[in-house]
Amino acid sequence: MYDPDTDAVVQAELAAEAAAAAAREAELREAARVAARADELQALRELHALGQTEPRDGDEAVRDELTRRAGGYVQADVDAWLARALAARRGHYADPAAREAAAGLLPPPVLAHAALLAELVRLVPGVDMDQLAFAARLATTEPEAAGDLAAFLSRARVLCH
């Protein structure tokens, strides 16, 4: 007699279906988490309190969700918040692995902005970040040049010390 409970092919198919269902469920949970965090950041933006929250693991995907919701419009305040956090190594960016991962998750203007901010803050310790708003404009319009400037400042700092 045939017993599907002992049939290796049937069991493999059932295991594959269960794994696919678990993967779909995990994707749905992650999408819900990203959407909830996007709602939270949007509310903080509206309260002008975005800068008072620490970035979390996965906020790069939240940035993408906010951009998608805005019809592809780049949200400069969210990008500036992420760049400042990355430059200051705040929140989950305190972890070197998170900073390294961000290089593959954030667009070049955000990374260039963060690099330029980090070097400017090293050059002028204690500077108010609001005085460095020009860094975002440079990084947005010329991310490669802003990155080159950050690298130049870094080399100059090393040579001067």
C-alpha cells in the first residue's frame, strides 16, 4: 500500500511548501514593520522632531518606503537625518557593520553627505550641524565631488597631524 507519509518526494514537496509559506509570512511581517516605521517617521517629520529620534536597523528600507509613498520624490529631510546619524555614528550606526551595510543600502548623495559631515565635524569640533546645511546641497547636486572633498579633507587632516 502507498503511504504518502513515507514518500520522500511528497515529504520534500510538503517541506518546500511550508518553507515558501514561512518565507511569505516573514516578508509580510517585514513589510508591515517597514510601513509602521515609515508612519512613525512621517509623524515625527510633521512634528519637526525627526532629528530627535535615533535611527534603527532597517531605516534604509523605511527611507525607500517613504520615497515610494511620495511618488519617487527624494525627501531631503529624511536623507539629511540619515546622513547626520551616519556621520555621528548614532543609533544602529554606532556598529561598524551597520555603517558598512549602509554603503550598499543608501544612495550616493546620502553617503557623500555623511562623509562630508564627518570630515567637517572633525575639522571644526563642536560645530553646530545646522551650520553645515551646505553639505547636503553639495552632496545632492554633486555627490561624487562631495565624496572627493570628504576624502581630500580626510587626507589633509591626517597630513596635518
